[in-house]
Amino acid sequence: MTRVLIPAGALGLGYDRAALERGIANRPDIIAVDGGSTDSGPSYLGRGVSKYARASTKMEWRELMRARAEAGVPLVIGTAGTCGADAAVDWLFDITKEIAAEEGMKIKVATLRSGQTAETVKAALAKGRVRPLAAAPEISDQILEDCTNIVALAGAEQIAAALATGADVVIAGRTTDTAIIAALPLTRGDNAGAAWHGAKVGECGALATTQPNSGVIQIDFDASGFTIEPMAEAAAATAYTVSAHMLYENSDPFILYEPGGYLDVTGSDYRALDARRVRVEGSKWVPGPYTVKLEGARVVGYQSVGLAVIRDRHYVANARVWAADIETKVRAKIEARMGLKPDDFAVELRLIGMNATLGDLENRHDLPVEVGALGILTCPTPEQAAEAAKILNPYLLHHPLTEDEPMPTFAFPFSPAEMQRGALYEFCLNHVMELDDPMAAFKLELHEVGHG
């Protein structure tokens, strides 16, 4: 039997401290926590930085390092620094060294880097060893060269290799959400289907319980299945909350693809052991070719934004017409005065409070008291984006609905009214790469840090 303690869905989100203490008291075999994902868009991968504050990350990581020391078991994090790029691994490794020095810890730290060079992926592409997933964009050597960061998603094999070094702490780059949880149960011979299924249920901590924000859960894996129990006193796992998690971030509620095969839960049985715990058996692991998913991000332009607030009811009622007229006029001026071609740039006004989220899919049309007009200018260079934002500026301040009405004045919430967002990134890889050796695309290193 293998007991895995999962403190939270992601490091930096917070968790119930009392629940963590209960989990440590239950003597887990490993503590596993996720560091991030692609949820927040391509900029973090493109820049190789964390979405979460360093101060929050360090505080929570310190607590988990202390918990690891108390339990005497490995602490593993996957997709370090939100994006899992090599720079993000280094970022968390630096934090780990600081904490070890401050706490008087002497520990072994394994770093698992997932970064890929464009040359490596180009070579695999040329050999037919890179294949697109559903709805993947077309790729070329040039697109790969344009990527500022490319990562491969590590699976259980790479995490198992890191654990085999005897490391106290494993800091992994981009991994599948499940890999850090499934690795030890698989290594110790627990049921493979249960290992992957329990890992899928546990990837987001207490999200698969009645108190999703409590964070901490415990999963016991064995030869025939797994048992999940939340550590927060008021939380409970139910057959519904556990089975429903297969729908989370997964296009198929019964099949989950991982490096080296897929999980099939078609025949899984979910049974409540009591008011808090759920037992799951019947999950199957189906081996297949060993592939790792690739993610990459590249710069596709630079953005400036401007914001104005409209309260006049005449303009609120006609905000869509007003915004469309501004877009047309600003586009024309940018073409005429900056010499940009129509396909070289974008002008967009999003009306905050009026379908800014859903656009044409919005089915509510009642008018708000005020509307925020967010102008977004996208151009090939940062200088052009800044210039385009200044062309938009007077329209956001004074543009009338019609030529024969008084010139209005709207409110800028700050000065200067335009802000430079910098580089705009896009995801440009949604492919898998075949590997003969699971470690071929990854770099594993062992370090001794701190002092006793």
C-alpha cells in the first residue's frame, strides 16, 4: 500500500493548515503537489515565469518542506513555477536553497528539466516522430525556432527516476498533472489502473470533495484500487464528487491519455466506505506507444491597452455602435498615418459590463449603469503598439456618437491612459513526440543544498 498526501491543487493557492497536520500525522509515503498548468494562457510559458507571487510560493513551500522533514518522506512538485520551463525550475530551486539555509536543513534536491530545444523537436519532426493532436496548429521549422520555450510533459517514469536518486525534494519541470501522484504507487507495484485513476482524481487536491477549497487530501493505493479521504474535518469525498472529476479538463469522461498508454475507467466501481471516504476499483491501464506531449509558446505581436469609463446613459445605451465606430476610425488612421497593412495589426474595443466575456454568445441584454471601454491594440513591434494606443486615446476620451451632438468627455481611471502590455504570446504546439527512452527528452540532476 502507498499513501500519497496532496496538500493543494497548486502551490500558491493556499490550503487548510490543520488538514495538512492531520495528513502528516497519518504517515504518508510521499507528499505531492502541482505547481501550475496552462490555465492562465501562453505568456507564462513564453516568458518562463511563475504566475504566483514569489512571497506566497516561498511561504507555502517552506511549510511543505517542514512537513516533509517531519514525515521523513520525499516532497515532489510537478510543473514548477506554473509553466514548467527550465527557468521556472531554477526559480523554485533558488527558493528551495534559501529555505534550506534559513531552516538549517541539509537535503538532496533532484531537478528534472523538461525544456526542449528547437533543434531537437525539428529533428524529431523530420523523422515523423512528432504528430499533431486534435485541432493542433500546423507547425514548421520556423515556428519551432520562433518558440521562446518548448517543454515536454513528463510522465510517471521520469518522476520515478527522480525519486530513485534518493532525493528529499524533487522539483520537476512540466509534467502531466497525474504523474507526480502515480509515480510512487506504480514503482511499488500497486494496481496501475488505480494509480493513474487516483492520480487523476487527486490532481487538484480537494476539488474532488465537498469542500474544494480545503486543499488537502490523502489517497491510499493498493493492489486492487484506491481510497480517497479529505483531511479537512468538514470535507467529504462522495461517489459523485470522485467520479465527476474524470470530467474535469478531460474531453472523454472514461479515457485519459498519459505517456505510454491510457487510463480506462469504463468499468470502475465507486463505493462510499463511510461518510468521508470513497473506494474505487476496476480501473484499467492500457499500455501503448511512449509519447510525450509538447507545448510551446512564441511572440506574435506587442500590445498596448487603454481604458475609459462611460456613465452617460445615452452612450451606455449605444455603446456597441460607439465602439464599432471608434474601431473603424482608429483602424483607418493607423493604416494612413503609421503605414501598417490591415493584416499587420488589430484594434479591439471590449465593453466591460456588456458581453466582454461571451461576445455574441451573450444572452443578457439589460443595460448596466456604466461600461468600461477597454481598447486593445496589437502590432508587430512595441513601438508601433504604443503609437497605435495614442491614436486611440482621444477617441476614448471625446468621441461623439454623431457629428451633430455635443462632444462628450469620458473618464480615464489613470494617467497616462495607455499601458504597454509588452509581448503577446500564443501557444503554437499541441503535438506528441515519440520517445524510445522515456528519459531521452529530460535532464535529471541531483544537488545537495543547505546545512545541518
